Amino acid sequence: MAIVVEVQESLEKALKVLKKKMQLDGLQRELKNRRFYEKPSIKKRRKMQEAERRRRKARRRRH
């Protein structure tokens, strides 16, 4: 997986575009989560909470 950003006008704009693409892909969250070791029990709890959040969001969209 590669994220490509072309620099046309200024480096600052290209960085802004890159950060936005990383955020939409969920890469920033992934890097933040991998920064420190996470115990398996905590990782399982976090995954369950994220799944519940997605279910609630899907339920809201249906109604």
C-alpha cells in the first residue's frame, strides 16, 4: 500500500494533503496504537468497543 502525493506548488500544501490521506486511511490511528505495547486483554477490549461503536453508527444510519 502506497500513498502518493505530488508536490506542485508548495511543500506545506503537499504535507497537508498527505496528512489528510493518512487520516482517511486510518494510518495515523494505527501508528499511534503501535507506539507502545498493548496487553492482549486491553487490545481485545478496544476492538470490541470499536465494533460496538460501528454497530451503533450503522443502526443510526438505517433509521
